[in-house]
Amino acid sequence: MNSATAKRFSIAEYHRLGELGFFAPDERVELIRGEIIKMAAKGRFHSVCNSLLLRELVILLGRLAHLRVQEPIILSTTDSEPEPDVVIARNRSDNYLSSHPEPADILLVIEVSDSTLKYDQRTKLSLYAEAGITNYWIFNLVGSQLEMHSEPYQERQGDFNYRVKRVVLQNETVVIPGFPELSLDLSLVFPG
């Protein structure tokens, strides 16, 4: 009896596929636990929320941190190179020219979620926790709330999760991790 096994890719193999033109120029894919995953198309609410979030973060952060939008991060311990909606990373003199940010560089990972909500709440949350991402936010457009996750840990059965989850409503204000003096007004970010 034959059983099929999916081919898992390392980050280096994934990069090589890109160099060889394996992906179409406009194809949106990311590497998650060695699997090449096609990213979901963004709806209007997702795009608007992401744009408003970016605008507010640029105003608040200025040059205090490196702001990345839908760009790769390297999670080498899990053979993953996701492209979160927004990443706030520490400033680095080479502006990440030598490599994409890794967990030690990252202050906050943000996903804006509507059609991908369950995926972001389960698969991505576990992935980011396992990689040691300290702060993970989900802009939950279905529930019109921000889900803030912090303190990654490994559960007894081996799964990865966050010890702290805080839900913040769309008309409230939150402090940006790493910048206790900076507050983000969510009413300026959530569409409508």
C-alpha cells in the first residue's frame, strides 16, 4: 500500500523556487511549516483596515522602529516565512537588507482578519507562539475587536499558545508594545 507524503520545503529551498521563477510575479504565497500556502485575496474591509492601521502607525512611530507591511519574516525553527499584514521591528542599521526580521528583531506581529480569522487564530497564532514572537495582534473584522496575545508558551501536550489574551473594542485605545508612551486609537483603524 502506497501512502502519499507532501514535500516540505526549507526556507532556503523556498527562496530557490522563487529565484527559479516557480511562482508567478503576482502570486501571493508564504511558507508555513514547510508548506507553500497560497494567501487569501484581500477584501475591501481588510484593505481599508490595513491602510488605516498603517497610516496611524507611521504617524505614531515615525523613525522609532522599522514598519513592514505584508513583507516576509523568518521563523527558521518552524521552516516558515510568513508575510504578516504588519510587523513592527527594531531599527537595524542595514534596514533588513541582509535578512528579513527574525523573532529577536520583532516587537509586534499584526494580522488583519476577516475571511482568514480562524486560520489566524489557530495556525498563525501557534506558529508565532512557537517562534517566540512576544506580541501578536489580530484585528478581528468579524467581531470588530482587537485580540492582543502576549507571553508565548508551550502547553503540556506540546502545542504552542499565548498565556495572555486581551480583547479590546473598536472604540478603545491600546499601547504599542515596546513604546509605553505611544497609544493607538482603534476608532481610527477599524473601518466604518
